[in-house]
Amino acid sequence: MDMMIITVFIIGYLAIALEHPIHVDKGASALILGMLTWAIYVFTIPGDASEVHHIIEHGHDGQGGLIHHLYDIASILFFLLGAMTIVETVDSYDGFSVITKRIKTTNKAKLLWIIAVLTFFFSAVLDNLTTTIVMVSLLRKLVDDRNTRLYYVGMVVIAANAGGAWSPIGDVTTTMLWIGEQLTTLTIVKELFLPSLVTLLIPLTILSITMKGDVEKPKFVSNGDLDIPENEKRLVFAMGVLGLLFVPVFKTVTHLPPFMGMMLSLGVIWLTTELLNRKKRDEVKSKLSVLHVLGKIDTSSVLFFLGILMGVAALQEAGFLNTVAELLRESLGNIYSINIAIGLISAIIDNVPLVAASMGMYEVTTPEMLQAATPENVEWLGFFVQDGKFWQFLAFCAGTGGSALIIGSAAGVAAMGLERIDFIWYLKKMSVLALLGYFAGAFFYILIQ
């Protein structure tokens, strides 16, 4: 049965990767993958029906199970829905013209640098998923040719993951280590900013050298036919940006999940637009309504998220990810090699359960543990103290390694759904660039230690 779970996951993963050649939407493959792996997992659980039911819902130790995973997955899906709706609402008001009008250059290389640097810093303030959604929307206003735009979106994925790694709120795995008190804010920023910057600069420099000529901007990018006042465009744009920036603040102050802050922001923007539209003509009101925007949300991408995250959760629940973590410790031993491997694996398997497994495998070393340690173990345990090198490098590798494949990070999956990026296209055009940046950043981190 264990082999069946892995086999189903691999076949489903291949179906997602070969979405275009086999002409099957990745959402369908992901849903089958996710639900079948759990169905097979049920038959691996010993005991009677009541015991099986308890383990499915609460896990073997009472700390996991389907309920736990559904909560985590639902949080991500609601967060994604809220962010996509806010961005689409701003777009319906032509709010992004506030930025796009200020980006005058049409030179491909210059535009690539502007987009990548903006993404890198936006990701640290918002997070890599939200930033990707925003930047993909911006690129649709700046680059008309889809084939050219895909290169920009690919760089957005790399930049968003690199930018998210050096901020406690920029990537979910860094946030996990921050909340778990393995790392503190100052250490994350101070130790990971330069390696993350290197991870961006290497692929950015290489790709910008190959991009020649000018981009052609879309000819019709505004909602001018709706006669939206300029002050309303600016207001909705400002509320959208502030609403997204409010999410990490809300989380820090209330300790509630980020999706609740996102939904609160959406509710406020929704209310505001309803008030703005109350006296407008019905045909204008219908196009600017959040209800109309909700109909434009890419539901298949949301279902794809559900399926792939459920599949990974099944692997975690069946113990495969803990087995991988144990094998890494036994076969590699060196903390740098372990973390580089975790980063590469995160391009295939979601980085969240990998980091969760690592946090479970290696506890934070306390001063008492160091005092009681043998001389042979002191150095090893020293890597695992709060703000220790293992936790620093884990945050970097897990945050940036997923860029190697389009499906390896939340930012990549979002971009894949929003721009219908082919898995094979990204593998051929962007994966080598992402890996060069990943290894350059990793070796830079090791070099400065």
C-alpha cells in the first residue's frame, strides 16, 4: 500500500507536468492525485473502524490528521482567493495604471530589472504568493506578447521566492521558523538578505543579457469606456495595496491566521466599492462590482492547489517525509548538505511539510543541552540553537529551492495557474537559471559564515 501511495503521487505529478501534451487540465490530475492518495492511505491504518476514523481525523499522535491538514490547506486557499479578488478588483478599476504609467521604458532588459527588483522587495513586505499575483497582473498591462511575458513571469517567481526568504513574513516556511522561535527577525534579515540577493542577481543578469529589443505594450488596457474617475482609480489602488500590507500587520498583532486579515481587507474594499458604485448606471455598476470580479477568479487554479496540497499531506501523514528527513541526516550529516538537499527536494514536494518535518526532527538546542553535551556533540548541537546556522540555512534553502520547478513553490503554482505556464516550458527556459541562482546564493551563505 505504501508503494501505491508513492506510485499514485508520481503518476499524478507527471500528469500535471505533461498537462499540455496529454490535454488534461492540471486541476483534474491534482484532484485525483490528492484524493486517491488519502483513499489508499486509509487502507494502511490498522485497527477497527472507530480507530481508523480517529487516526484519519487526528493523526497517530493526535497532532495531525485530516482535520489539521484541511485547516492548513483551507487557510492557504482562502488567502489565495482573497488576494486574487483584491487584485482583480483593483484591476477592474484600472488601478494598476497608477504604476504602469510611471514605467516608461519599453527596453526588455531594463523592464526585466525593474520588475525583478520590485518583486524582490514587495515579496519581503507582502509575501511571495501575494506579490506574484500582483506582479502577474502588472505584467499583463506592460507586455502584450505572451511568449515574452512568460519570461518576465518566470523571473517574478524566482524574485518572489528570493525576496520572501529574507523576511519573517515573506515566505510561509520562514514564517514557520519565526513563529516556532527557531529564528528571530533581526537574524533572518541580517543573515539572509545578501544570499537571497545573490540568488536573484545571477539569473537576472544572465536572462537580461539574452533579452534584446523592446516590448510592445497592450493597446487596450484600461476601462476607459466605464468612465471611472481618476480619484476612484487611485483610491481603490491605494486601498488594495494597503489592504495587502495590512495582512502581516494583522497577523503579528492578533496572532490569527493570515487569511483572516486578507478577508477583512477584502470586506473593507468590497464595502468601499459598493458605496462608490451606488449611484452609477447599472451596466457600470455590474462590471465594477466585486460579485462580477469573483466570476473572473480562476477556480481551476484553486482546485489545483487543493489537490496537490492534499497529496503532499497524505505523504506526510503516511510518514514518507519524516523518512526522507531521517535519510538526509544519516547519509549527509553536514548541515549545509542537508539543507541544500531539502531545498532541491522542495522543488518537487511542497516546502511546508519538509520544513515541518525538519522542525520535528531537530529540536532547538537549549543552554542546558549544550552544558550536558559530550565534547563530540557540542559543535553539532551548536548549529541548532536559536538563530543557529542550521535554521538560518534551512529558511534560505526551503524558501528559494522551490524556484527550480514551476510547481515547487506557492509563487510558482500561482503563476502557473494565472498565466497557464506549461511545466515543460518552465523546466526548459527557467529551471537552469533558478538552480544557478540557488547554488550561488547557497555557496555565498556558506562562504560568509
